[in-house]
Amino acid sequence: MGPRHHPGLLRPVLLCAAALALPLAAGCSAKSGASGASGEKDAKPASIQRLAERTGCSLTGKRKVKDLEQGNCKTAQGRYVLLSFTTDQGMNAWLEEAKPWGGAYLVGPRWVAVSEDKTLTTLRKDLGGKIVYGAGHDMGGMNHG
């Protein structure tokens, strides 16, 4: 638990770490309540490019690996990271790996936006989805959960 002097700089590092851990988590995750979901590709998920267009963002720092695509946005709404996944299982595994690091996540069908509460609330108007929180969500020193 290092210093929190620059949480804006730490978040992308943590996201990358979580993204790199995804293949391990996907291979090892056996959650009860999976209700027999195979995690196979069903419908094509929204691309981060399409999500960015819906929020008025020009993506920067785009990265793509086998199971996910990630890009950064900065608009009048705030700074945020968009992720798109090829499977529900991959998205759920990524969230399980990311949540221990804290933070707030706007979660939709096989996509996630990561930012501050205020920004996610605004993005939700354009993208839909549900806001969920990581462990020890304490953006202002207050622990909400």
C-alpha cells in the first residue's frame, strides 16, 4: 500500500497489471454462480472505438491483446479508460482481478469504463451500464464499502 500522492498516474499502471493478469485469471477462475456460462463469443461486443465515439472521445494509447482492447480518453467529462472484451468470462475475470485495487467501474455488456465516480455518472448517460466499486473504494479518504 504505497503512497497515494498521484492516483491519476497509478491507475493506468494498475489497469495494465490487471490486463496482464487476465489470462491467468481466466484460466483459473471457477466462480460459483457462473450458471453454466461457457464464456464463448456470442455477439460482437462494442469496440472501444464505438464507445469512444458515443462519448465524444478521440482514443489514445490503444492496446489490443487476444481477449481485450483498451484505450484512454480525455474529454470535458473527465479522464477515463475504456476496455472491450471478447467474452463475458474474460470481462468478469478482469473485474475480479481489478477490484482488489479499488476504483470505480462502469460495466456494460462486455465493456468497462474506469474513472472517478463523477465521470462515470456522466458517461453512464451516453453508454448505459452499471457503476460498481472495487475493494476499499476511498477516493476521498472515505471508505464506502
